[in-house]
Amino acid sequence: MHRLTWNDDPVSPPPPRVIDAQRALADAVERLARPRVLVPTMGALHAGHLDLVDKAASVGGSVIVSVFVNPLQFGPNEDFDAYPRHLAGDLEALAGRGVDLVYAPTGRDMYPLGAPRVTVQPGPAGSAYEGKVRPGHFAGVLTVVAKLLLRTRADIAVFGRKDAQQVALVRQMVADLDLPVELVVVPTRRDPDGLALSSRNAYLTAAQRSQALALPAALSAAASAAADAVPLDAVKAAGLEVLGKAGGIEVDYFDIVRPDDFQAFGAEDWGQGLAIGAIRVGTTRLIDNWPIGIVGKEG
């Protein structure tokens, strides 16, 4: 089949339909084929986001992409106002990818009564690592995810593995609250230099980007040490050594955790783990993770 052309240029596919109000969304969702597959985003879409969209489209049914920079998950000194917002570019990126509609609500539409007095609390796993560095972050994440799942009546929701702690907490929320949705998790997309794709990468200068490569290098070093069956302390030390030698970064945390509940591995633990880390490069904060196997006494 030949693509339509005009003056020998391919015709660009039309962007997906955009809805910015809950009532209009409810009417549109009612007419969508099932399964309804939701891809929640904060916009500023990159290739990693598009991997999620492509996975959603491969399921069949209908695809909904939400674009909403959620104020509840930003602390008072974080980058909510500066967070990149490029809806027109996002819609262009989504064109031709099987997206049935984009839900891009305003803050007033999402929170019509202002900041909600009832939120979804993340429990113990939400107070460690990202939750410790960013108090209240995961309550904001879970609250908006719950609202999006309910508003879109999603049967399936697609998330990226880069936000592994978020994925673990959303999975726990779905189980604890009996939400009728299946979660699909897509592997992290990386640039050729190893840096995990993130909307915040746009903040990095060329020099800062080079410094930021210490994070994936540290995670890779920990994974290599684990593959050599060294003790847990040595696995962590391998990653911390890389970070310690890097210049221009500040380390928020680096650890080995269980991926399902984000509890830190102990000296006697073994099995599938996750090396996790967060660093600051200039004013930019980046997170990443890497699956590793820890060999213990029974491994």
C-alpha cells in the first residue's frame, strides 16, 4: 500500500483526539473498544514514553494517553513550574501510533475542589528512598494514578521500569484496593551512552550529561559484581566506588532492594534484586535502576 503524498512529501498522520475535561472523557471512554489501555504520563514525551505507547497499542482494544503534570507529587522546592510542557509536540509524537485519545486535564479539572483532603497513602515502602528524599511524593503519585484509572475505566495500565519504586507501589495499591486493572511494565529505554531516558535529561548541559553517566555506570558495576557471586557488601561497594570517583554529582542514595516491596537486601538475603540509585547533577535529579541477582548461602 502506498502512502498518500502531496508534492512528493508523505502526509503526516493526524494527531489523536484531545480531551481536557472529565465529563467529555466519560462520554468518550464509553464508546472505546475494550480492553481500554492507559499510559499515564506527565508529557514532554521521549522515546521511552513511546515504547509504552507502542506496547499499549500492541495489546489491541483502545489506547488512552494521559498528559498531566501532577502538582501533588512535587515538593515545595522542586521543579513543578519549570517541568517541561510541550503538548503540541507530544501530540505530534503520538500521531500514527494507535492512540485513540489523549486526556490532558487542567489542574482545575483534575482537582476541582483544590488540593484533595483524602489521598492514597503509600504505606511503609513509600517512605524509603524516593519517598524519604521527596516526602509526600508517592501519596501524590498514587492519588493521581487512582483518579486516572477510575476516570478512564482502564482495563490495563502501562508503566516504565525506570520508575521501579512507583511501579511497586502502584502494584500494591491495585492489589490492596481491589482495582480491576492489569499492570504491564516496559523495560527502560536508554541512549547509546547508557543514560536512561528522562524528560529531565533536557535540563543537562553537555558536561553535566557526561557526569550523569556515573549513575548507569555504578548500577552496571554492581550488576557485574553480583554476577561474580561476591558478597552483598561488595556488590554495593562496587557501585559506590564508581559514584565516589565521579565528579560534579551528589548522591541521594544507592542500594540493593527487593523489587516487589523496596526493602533493602540484608547480608543473608539472596535472589532477584534491584540496584537503585539517585543522583543530582547541578539542579537536575536523576533516578535509575538495574536488575541483579544476589547469590546467598542457598543461591
